[in-house]
Amino acid sequence: MTKKILMSMTLLLTLCFSFVSCSEDKDDPQTPKTSAKINLELPINIQAKDFKNALVQLTNKATKVVYSVKEFSKTEKGYTAEIKDIPVGTYSVLAQGILTYEAGGKEVSIEVNTINENVQITENSSNQINLLLNVSTGKEGFVISEIFFRGTQTPKGKPYFADQYIKITNNTSKLMYADSLVIMESAFTNGLKHKYIKDYRNEGFAAGAIYMIPGKGKDVPVKPGETLLLALNGKNHKSVNANSFDLSNANFEFYDVSTNNYKDEQNANVKDLERIFTTSASILVLNMRGNKAYAIGKIQGTIKDFLKNNYYEAQYNNDVNGKLMTQKAYFLPSAWIIDAVNVDMKDNPHDWNIIPVSMDNGFTYCSDNAKDKSGIGTAVVRKMKNGKYVDTNNSSEDFTPKATPTVK
């Protein structure tokens, strides 16, 4: 009996050791091995100085074995590395890291990543894995879906601007969180050309007004296709202007604590956006002429550090008297911008960009020119296709100009 038990235990231990050995040796010795060159291309408009915490992981889809690469050499377009002794097969490839570069005269760091789920590594061939690094803000997928900046008219024909608003939509198929998303109006004006001494227009967004959606990370959930209404004043404007609309159901409002006699209204039932910066000494009014740009983005780091490090004085010499002129702004590099919409008057020459063409290679409008009043009461509304908002980074194609406001 004892002998049988000992034999059984011996057989069981042998089986266990065999199982452990097989599970640890996941690579099939019969599978040929080869090498592959990994090429990482930088995001547009980024000239990297350094690539920190660089990591590429190749996961074999058949065996689940992970192969990692951490050392890269700089190339003209990005970074490269070679991985050797990798079994032939199909791989999921993940690349990530932190790029350091210069924008707006400052050193900027931004997280980048990308993934390709179906990379084929073959035998006896020159395997090239080409990956385009994408900027990661954690807020990708939000778009500006509508801007109502033109205002309305009262029945007596007087201009009314308190009913301005911006709409932001989750254009993905997953739950997103809008906490800490910033909403901005440009400091620069389309049609007013200046030769800036330090000109960063091709590197990012110079903001003249910045407001932020409050929250600690998951306080502002936005379901797929759901929209946030950001009202200049979250109230029922029809009560004072029959030609306006009811914005009392807004998700947030642009409330300002004024430093002069112009006081803002505050709706206790509508949450306030956090005011980060504005050049206005009183209350915010979106540019009613319609020749600014608007953007949403994600500030990297703390607001305190941002205000300390990203202040920008855009200076130029007056063409008439030669006097040095200064426009105050805060600069956000392109990598921090999630979506941008360039607004201009239709008849302007459009030969002087106030934001990089990578953000918006066109424009949308509510006015043909400075004398045109036909756009009063209209909005710029993003087009939809197959249940999603169109986003080609060209507002001339993506938006319907002089559109009926959707809040009607």
C-alpha cells in the first residue's frame, strides 16, 4: 500500500514539474525567429528634444509572450530601434512615452502613445513596424459641436448677447469625463495682421479667455453622443427677450466676478465654470463680430504652474507710429489642444492664420462682412454623418455656417 502511494506521489510530482516547465517555456522552439525594425514617427508640428520613459511592447497573440524595447535612436522623423530573436507571428504592438519639445518659447512635455493590434512578423523578410505616435490628453473624442456667438435682437431691434453659448459633445462610443476640460477664445483676431516679435501662431493656441469645467476626475460623466451646454448666462432669456431662448437647463455657465460696474448674473441652479484667465476686466462676451478662434483642451500639470509658466505677451510694432503694442495671452502648445474651430467673416482674405492649420485648415462663419446683419440669431453647427459629428480639422467642411441654433 505504501509503495503504491509513493509511486502515485512520484507520478504526480513528475506531472506537476512537466506542467510548470511547459507553462514557463511559452515560446515554441519549432517557431522560426527573426528581427524587426521599429520606427516611431512624431506627431505633427512636434520637433522632439527628448523621448523619456520610451517603451514599445510586442505581445504575441498566439503565445501571449511580451517582448519589450526601451532603447531608441533619434531619426529625422522620430525614433527607431531594432528587436532581435522574436518569433514569427502576429503581434499587438503598444508604444508609449513622454516627448519633450519647445513650443511658445518654453519646454513642453506631453504623453504620447499608439497601438497596432495586427502586426505581422514574417520569416526571411525585412520586418518594418511603423507607428505614428499620438498625443494623449485623456480627453480625446470631445468636439465643439456648436458655437452661438452672434447673439440675438430684442423685439425693439436692440442687440442682445447674454444668450451666447458653446456646445461640447462626446463624439466617441464610450463614456468620457469632462472634468478639467478647458474652453478658450483666442487672443488673436482674424483679419488683424501683425508682425509679432515672438510669433508662435504655428505652434499652438494663444488664449485671451480660458475657462475650465470643474471636477476631480469623474465628476462630469458624458455618455456617448451626449452634449454639454455651456451658456454665457444660464437662464430663460425669453423672459427678457422674446427672440431669444431658454438656457436655464445649461450644464455650466461662464460666471465672472467683475472688477468694475458691469456685474454678471449667477443662476444658482447652473454650475459655474472655473475662470482661469481672461483679458476682460468685467464679464466675458464672446466676440460678436465673428473673427476669433475657439478651442477645447487639457492643461498638462497644475493650473498654478500653467499660470506661472505659460504667460505670453504677443508684441508687435504699430505700423503707423512704430509704438510697441502688447497683447496679453496664455499659450497652449498644439499638443494640448483637443479640438479647435476657426471663426471668421466670409469676405475676409483668410491669408493670415491665427491658429495652426493642423488644428483647423479652414473657417466657419455667421457674417459675410462687418456690415452684414443677416447672421444675427444664427450659429455655426457641426455636421453629422452616420451618427457622428464630422471632424476633419477643416471647419469649412465640418460646419454649417449661419445655421439655426439647435436650442430652438
